[in-house]
Amino acid sequence: MTDVDTAPSPHSTPPVVRMGTDLERQLAHLPAERAAEEVAAHITKFWEPRMQAELVAILRAGTPPLGPVLAAAARLLAGQR
């Protein structure tokens, strides 16, 4: 019998979620509302529209789950569409 690693692969998380989570962590020192605004501004400025749309689609689907700041940023982005 072999041991099987059941931990989720980092590659199973969509890249937009990984990158958004990194932004969320970098801005953790800010109040949540301000951090969400900053994350949304960064995404609007630097991410391609298809990446922004993918993040909003993930928010709407509810999977994989987003951190609270990233979810708030995605809601802000969804409101801009």
C-alpha cells in the first residue's frame, strides 16, 4: 500500500485567486474596506480584462472561496461591469 498525498495542489487554485490572495496579504495592514479598494484598483490597472472577468466569475460561483478582502474587491469590480 502506498501513501497518497491528499493535500490540494497549489496548481489547483486558479492563478487569479493566487495573485489576488497575494495582494490581499500585502495589504493586510490596512483596514479591510481600504484594502479592498486598493486591491480592486491594482487589478483594474494591471490585470487583463479576461483575468478580471475570471475573478468576478469565481466570486459569483463561490468556488474556490475567496478571502474577505479579495471577495470585496471582486464585488467592487463586478459593480464596474
